[in-house]
Amino acid sequence: MSHICQALIIHCMDFRIIKSMREYLENNNLLGDCDAVSIAGGVKDRDFILGQIETSFSLHKIREIIVSNHT
């Protein structure tokens, strides 16, 4: 059985943005249809991020990558 989802979202783990991130996912019909990676500081480690993208695509054939960096 294959499990396919629309997107991979990579975002900062900061608790202050969780509500906004959930609202974004709901508003874009992605809640329950995306892989999520939560990392302290966001997308600073390029090699780690690329590995997560490869894994998500390999497992779930994602069609989109959404990156939200903490500034």
C-alpha cells in the first residue's frame, strides 16, 4: 500500500508559531495531507533539510515543499 501526500512543510519548532502554522495548513487544505519537519531555528542545516526532502519524496511522493524560516 502506498501513502501519498501533497507536501512537505519544514518549519521552526518555536511554540509561538504552532497556531499560525496550523491555520496555514487548514487554509491551504494541507492539514492531514503533508509531512512536517519541525527544527529549532528553521532551515539552517542544508544537508539535513535535503535528507528530509528525499525521505518525504521517497516515502510519500510529495509534490510541494514549503519552507518557513524563523526570523
